[in-house]
Amino acid sequence: MVSCISLAKDLIRKEIASLESLHARIGGEFERAVSCLSQTRGKVITTGLGKSGIVGGKISATLSSTGTPSIFIHPVEALHGDLGIIQRGDLGLFISNSGETAEVLQLLQIFKRLGIKTIAIVGKPCSTLGMDCDVCLDASVESEACPLNLAPTSSTTVAMVLGDALAGCLLTLKGFSSEDFSRLHPSGAIGRRLLFRVKDLMHSGDLLPVVMTGTPMRDALITLTSKAMGAVIVVSSQGGLLGLFTDGDLRRAVQQHENLLDIEIDKLMTRDPIVIHDDRMAAEALNLMENRPSQIMVLPVLDSDNKVAGIIRLHDLVRAGL
């Protein structure tokens, strides 16, 4: 019986080999494509038929979500009434493995009559599509990863990666930031990770569990229990952070000190704790808490003057959906 694991690994190996070949081919023509796209005043119109059309739809979605307005049009639908979406100032991105698909070539001629720049992502650069477009990106593969060497597999992967590379270069050239990304993705997990800053989720003001340096533990424990934040922040008379004392520290201190209530908190607190500033993304706070040998449950929050501004808990971040 044929091993599915062996077949799967062989297929993946073939696709990796196709991508390595693509990697070696990236050069001046790719730079020309990026230059054309970056200078486009209108939208990028992607098109393709069959599996190439599905790739074109994904490339269009990636471009739009990273700051380059784009839309996919089906070549057949375009030739039956959807041509009105095309305007001077747009750019056409044509995806085809053979480069000889009749409907795609017919649509290309309409773009050319309108004087619209065109880029081909094509499996055969010497095809009609590859030769007639202003820029031709070589998406050729030695063979499909499909065991029959028939179903579009390696070829669609290469075309998709080329689209990702174009989108990645464009967003970098445009200075597209994570904040820009969050404005285009206001909903869902991605949106939540990029929407919230630490200041939006931290506890401050009367909820802040803060005590002055030199405070006896009996008084610090009152603050610890009444504020219910899982920690007490120890500050100097100027509001600077000196240390942090957590519920975990309390459990350890009870086992080690008989006269716990009379000890000053400075002797038991953790000095120079991990902190985060209030203008940082909440997702950064989550990474700080989780990516430690021992998970951190709370973080002191500092303002731009490095004074204590609040406290944020792992529970707050999880509740916010991060």
C-alpha cells in the first residue's frame, strides 16, 4: 500500500523546489512590476480563468488589505458586461499558466486599447500573454507537484507567492504600518490584536494598586486585597517604579518569614520588573507575558515620562479577545 505520508512529503518537496527556482529568478523584471504597481493612480485589476482566477482573487484581496486598491474580474464576465469597472489609470494583472487562454487574451486587448499598463504572471514567458504584456513575471515550473503532473499545484503556488511578494514590496514602499492594517481589519482576531493599545485595557486611577517605598507589609496587603489586581506596584515619592509584589510573592513570603506583617515591602518586592509603556500595542503586552519561562500575570505600565500610569493583567488581554 502506498504511504500517504511519503506521497505528501514528495508533493511538498516538489513545491518547495519550484519556489526555490522562483527565488533564483527574481530580478529586474520583478522590480519593473513593482515600479508599475507603485505608480498606478487607479486600482489594480486582477484576472485569470480557472485555478489562475482563484489565485488572482487571492492576490487582489491581499493587495486591497495592504493598502493597494484592487479588484478581481472574471474574464468571461468582463467580456459580457463587466468592462465598466475598468478605467484609465488602472493596471491589469493577468494570471495564466499557459499564457494562451482565449478569454484572457481577448480581455488583454481591451486593456491595451485603453492604454492601461499590464503585468503578466505566466507559466510560459514566451506565450502570447507573456509577450504582449508590458511586464512579464516568469512563474514557470518544471512540473506540477500533482502525482499525475496534471492538476495545477506547483504552478498555482508559484503564482500565489509572486503575488504575495508584490504586495509585500508595495506595502513597504508605501510605508503601510500595522496601524494602517488595523484600520482595514477592524473586526476579528487580527483587528483586535492591532486595534487595542495598552492604555485602552490597563487599570489606572483609583483602581491602581500602588504603595510608597517603605510601606509595611500589613498596609501593602490591604492594598493588594482591596484592589484585587494580583499585585502591588511600589513607587518612589516622585512616582517612579521601584518594584512589584505579586500574589505569588506573597505565598512564598508566608512560608519564609514569621514576622511578615512588619517587614517593609521593599525587602520582598521584585526589583526592576518587566514593564510596558502605555502607548504600545496590547498584543506586545501579551507577548511579554506569555513568552517567558514562567508566565507573567501582570505588568506595570509606564507613561512617556517613565512614571507609573497603570497595571495590565493577562486576564484583561484574554478577555479583550487577544
